[in-house]
Amino acid sequence: VVSYNSNEIKKLCEEINNLGFGLTLGIHSRIDQVINYVTKVCNIGNIYVNRNIVGAVVGVQPFGGQGLSGTGPKAGGPHYLSRLCHEHSVSNNTTAMGGNASLLTSISD
């Protein structure tokens, strides 16, 4: 367990990366900039944000480490990718818009 302040985040991430291990990291923060920086910069296989760091389901979730931890990135079995996919369809009743199909073609940013 390491306590940190916002001025030490860069140094802390460098120290984590210099350890040579990177299986699991847990970070507790309410500051999105800190969370985004740590998850981007730290070479860790599994990063848990604001939750406990145990409970990965073997054969379902990806599990692997970086550096000297684990056996490298690996997926959770032969049907792993399909478990991440969610197929759905969308039906839009254009008559509810008065049948004006041009309303469907205009996209605003």
C-alpha cells in the first residue's frame, strides 16, 4: 500500500514500472486525471480502479501480467471474445416523426 499526493504521481508510476513486475494494480482516487494517467502510464496487466483487486474469473476475464509477472497477456479461453460482444438491433419508427425521412439523415455534433 502506497499513499501519494498529486505531485508524486509521475514518480510513483516510474517506480512501479521500474520494479519489473506488473500483474495487478489497484488505485483508489476520485480524480479522473490521476486515474487516466496511472492506467495509461503504468505497465500492469490488470488495473482495478476504486474496487478490490481480487475476483477475476479464470477462463472468463483476461488475466496476464507484464514484465516478470504472470505469463504475459492471455485471454480467458476459446470463447472469450464472444463473451465481450453484445448483439442488438435498433428499430426506429419513422412514422412517429411524421414520415419525414430527412430527419434521420441529419447528424449534428
